[in-house]
Amino acid sequence: MRVHAKKPATYEDLKKLPENLIGEIIGGELIASPRPGFGHGRASSALVGGLHGPFDLGSGGPGGWWIFFEPELHLAKDILVPDVAGWRRSRMPKPPAPAEPFVTLAPDWVCEVLSPSTARVDLERKLPLYARERVQHVWLINPQLRALEIFRLDEGAWTLTGAFSGDALVRAEPFDAIEFALGTLWLPEEPPPAE
């Protein structure tokens, strides 16, 4: 009996996906995810809004970073799309050219917002790749639990350096120069129905 090996996915396969899907290639496998829900979108957009001024623009903070929403990363043969990523300007003095669709330099920090449809891929498949590429910091946000976990790469392994939930005030590496209210990432909770 002859067994045919499955052909690894290519960038052309990824480009053929409908626009309502986010495509990634991990270990040769094409992974397509639906656009996230509003809780996910609120968390990632609010986070970008909170970090962009002080760290990307240097307004009310130290500057020194490029912060991007859903950048496409080409890392070895893998193509990843984290929810948010940041590069220290000391490692990437200039941002990618405006027409460039992807970047090949691994970020210094990544944030993944966990959704029921993507959490397993984010935790089991992407975290090891971020470690392989020596991303120094990973934040995991869970909008359903209203929680944030902070990880640092130590000798090739992830170390949990902080965990926050609800409306906690957060000061977390690598953005510990400022403090932000975690509650700003969440959509307002629905009031209980009137009786």
C-alpha cells in the first residue's frame, strides 16, 4: 500500500483564504480561524490603544517600541499572526515598509487574546514557536475569564511572572514603566434582566 504524504501548505494557499478568515501556517499545516468576537476585539484594540501612545509614540511614556495589531510574521517556515506584537526600536530601528505584508524579524513581545476557537492553537502550537524564535515576553489575555497572564522567556522556557484579573491595576514587563487598569480591556458586563 502506498502512502502519500500531505503536501505542506504554502503562502499561496494562505492568500487564497476568504478575507473573513485569519490564516496561519504552523508546521506546514494551514490553520484558518474566523475573525474574533467583540470581546476579543475589544481586548486587543484597547491594549493597542493603551500601549501605542506611551511606548510607540513616547507620549506619556518612554517610547522605544513599534506596536502593531495583527502583524503577519514569517518565522522560518511558519507564518503566524499574533493579536498584538511589539519590537524594541533598538532591534528594529525602522518599521517595515508600508507596502510590506509581513515581517521576518521575531518580535520582542507578543500578546495573544484567547478565544474558544483559537486558544488551543495559541497555547499548544504558537507558544513553543515564540520560544524557538526567542520572543522575550508573551501576554495571554482571556476575555471570558477577564484575566491576563504575563510570561518571560528564561533559558528557553516560559516563566509566569504575573497574573491579573478583573479590574486589577497592572504594571507588567516589558511595559512596566506605566500602570493600566485591566478593566479597560473588557466589554461592559450585561446587567441582569429586570424582574
